[in-house]
Amino acid sequence: MPQNIDIHGWKKIKIYLPKPQRQCDCHINDPPPWTGEIHGLSQALMSKTVPMRAFWWIVILICLSLGATTTILVVLEYIQGPTATSTTIRLMNSMEFPAITICPKVPDSFNISGILSDVKETVPGISDEVAGDLIEFFVAGSGLENMNDVTYFNRTYLSHLNNLYKIWSEGYSVEGFFNIIQQRYGYQCEDLFYECQLAGKILDCCNDLMVKRVVMRRGLCYQTKPDINQTEADDIGRMVFSMRAPSSFTSKDSNYTQSQLIAYITDNHNVVTEFPRFYIYRNEWNRMKFTARYIELIKNKDVCTDKIFGRDAECMVRKWLLSNIIIPFNCTLPYLDGISKLPPTNGVCKPDVIADNYLDKIQYVWNSAVVNEECTPGCRRWDYQTTVQQSQTLTPFEDYTFNLEVSFNDLQYEYVKEVYTTSVPGFMSQIGGQFGFFLGLSIITFIQMTLYGLHSAIMFIKRHIQKKFPFCKVHPVDEYHANTSTITNSNTNYPPEKSISKEHIATLSQRVIHTVPASPVSTIIDSVDLPPHWGTRNIDRQRDNPMFSSSHLRSE
């Protein structure tokens, strides 16, 4: 008969069952899933011969090098910002005229009899010739050009004229005397304009169209107001100026009247530069046709700026003033006091200072001193191309001397816009195209590789820490209540598996089983590792402990 075993005195055993495995052991050493997405990598990893592995690794390295090179080139091109310009034609219902500034060629348009009388009253005994030279000295000393006779005066005579000027201007500052002479004896708008028309309608030139404007080296001029628009195409909507010949104190050959007028066509209504300019002759038909172009560029330090609109005309005037007047003489001109960003000076230059250096500083346009300032135009500006047609009249004009007609050919303009050839979406598509062409990579593959690399690094660090700080995991008796089962005194030789928790695998550290009689099997259990779901598969199955079987007992 089988011998009964007294299990009285057995100690309670609590079994802790860990969670089931998430991956079968047969797939642990498989390569990551993303290796199949890189062209040739799976062949390099799974090839069974060394030559084939070497071949595929060489192919991968070549493709990787080519992909990296082309990607670097794409990045460098994007950083440099290559651009292209697009041109479109835009039709308009009306077009605003550019700033049209009209000036006498010689800036000595005074009331001749009035200014001569003023000189003779102030300077008793002066002759007409000397009075005329004194007026030229005054005009030249104010920084206005075309006073050609002054360049031939010697220093002694210039000093004599300067003494006469001091008598004539006694009681006034240099700037104040210049302004008072212009107000009293300078030409007026009515002295220049006879009639103005816009689209066939007669307008008041001085009240409806023109305003005063001071021009560098030309003095007082008249300019069209802003927001004067052409509403009809070509000749139907043209603007016509019929102008008289203002007086000219030094133009003896043309009966003391202006032989020419100058027209400046600019995009700026505030400051007028020296160019572009066009000369208008007596008794000629002067026909100007404009072509407008609106330019919109990308901001670039050496090309354009967003701080201004149009050309920086004030900068050009300021550079000339600094180079020819302020830096050499530490003073400025009486009619250019509105220019901004000028350094402090000693005030307005005295006429003898400018007259002594008239030829180099006023008559010649070039700059005499170096000015470190770049006149960068605005990134958004209008550009006007002007075509001039001139023809002599068969008979002189009646009641006026000069004619000027201006208009746009068509009510349209060219819109020129600079754009980047590579946008952000285009840049991303180029990067993806390079890697996709050479290696078959995509953004998802990069994410998978990144996550895999992070996971591998974390696991490596974890294993390194575990090797450096080994420990034995022990589960105290009083900690596991819900996930443990207890073997108590029972007549059952082997506890049924269905009484053990189905959620964990049995692990235990050094627990001793006492049997009566003593068991020949080791009673020290270090750990027991069972397959996943071991308890689930063996529910409702009863097995005998082989070491307590009847055959084993009989052999005893």
C-alpha cells in the first residue's frame, strides 16, 4: 500500500506570477521592421554568403553617400535663397501720373527791373554791369548752377562783390536774405504756366495741378500734385501744359527770357533728383509717353529695403550735399534746409565761400569727397519708362512758348514680382525626394529609426546599470494578497493548478519545504520559470506529484 505522507508542518508558500510575455522568444532576435523599408538593407542583413553581404553593404553606402551629398546641396541652395521674377500685365481703369517737375534751365528767373532797383537803392552809385554781376554772385553763392560768368571772376573782383553783397544784405542772415529776395522778386506760377488740360478739360494750373518744389541746383520749380490720374487711353486722356518763357537775368541772347525748360520725371513727390531729366525747347511739340512698371522685390541688404517706398531720392541729394558742401566747408545751402539726417554745421554757407569754389562744387555734378552711405531703393517702387517725341512747329505758338504733352500709352502696367524658387513645402519635398530616390526612406521610417535608437540606448543603459549593481528580487510574504495562492494542510498530495493565480508565473526566492519523512528532493527553490499562460492551459486538469507516486513509494 502506498505510504501516507504527513503534511503537517508544511510551511505556507505564496507564489507571485508575473505578467505574460508580449513577444514570442522566436522573434526576439529578428531585425527591426523598418529595415525592410530601406532599399537593400534587408538583403545585407539576411544574405547567407559573405560576398553578397559585402555587395549589398557597398551598394547601401554608395546610395547613402549620394543621398547625403544631394541633400546637402539642396539645403545650401535653400539657404542661399535663389529667386526668380514673374511679370504680369495688369489692366487698370485709371493710372496715376508720375511726379512731373518743371524748372527753368537757368535759376535766375527774377523780376529783373524790381531786383535791379533794389540793388541800386541799397548800394548807391553802383553801375548796371556791376549790379548784374552782384546778382550773379548772389545766385552762384546760393548754390544754383549755370552762372557761368562767375567762374571767370578773379579773387579780387569776387572779394569786391562780396563787400557789395554785405551792404545789400545788411540786417539779414544769409538764409533770410535768400528767402526774402525769392519772395519779392522770384517768378511765380502764373509767370510760367499759360494753360493746362487734362483729358480735354481746362484746369487751373496753379491751383488744381501744380505745387512749388525746390530742386537741387535748380532752385524754385513746380511739380504736379499727387493723385492726378489718367482715365482714358493715350491721347484722349493726356495732360497738356502750355507754358510761357520766364525771365532770365543772364540770357541776353534770348531777350532775357529762358531758352529752355527742364522736366524731371520721378516716382517721388517729395524730393527731386537730378535725373532723369528732359529738355523742352521753344516752339516745339514735346510729346512724352509713359510705360509704368511696378516692382516688388524680396528684401535684400544690398538690393533694396522695406523702410521706404520708391527710390531714396533724399539720400542722393544728401550725398551730393555732404560731398560737395558740408564736408568741405562745414555749412549748407539756403534752399536745402529740409534734408534730414545731416550732421551739425555752422549754418548756411556765405556766398563768397561757394562762389570761390563754384566750378568744382556746383557746376560739376561729380562728388568731391567720399561719403559712406548707400542709397538703397525701396523693395516696392514704381519705375517709369519715358519716350520723348519732339518736332518743330511750322509757326510759333501764340500766347505761349513751350508745349508739353504727357500720357500713358495704355491704362495698364507691368507687375514684376520676385519670388523664391524654393518654398518650404518644395524644400521638404526635395529632401524627401533625395532620400526616397537613393534609399527609399520616408518620414515614417525616420521616426521608426529614431524610436528604435532611443529604445536601444535605454535598454543598453539599463543592462549596464544592472550589471554594475546586481540584486536579487525578493517578494515579502505580506505584500501579495490578490495575486497569490496558499498551499495549506490538505489531504491532496499536490495542489490543483486551478487554485493558482492565472495572471503570473511562479517565482520564489529560497523558501524551504519540510516534509515528514524528509523528501529526497532538494527543498530549496531559487526560481521557477513556467511558459506563458501555464495556469490557464492547465485549469481543470489534475496531476499527481511524481515524487509521491505509488510506484516511487514502492521502490522505497
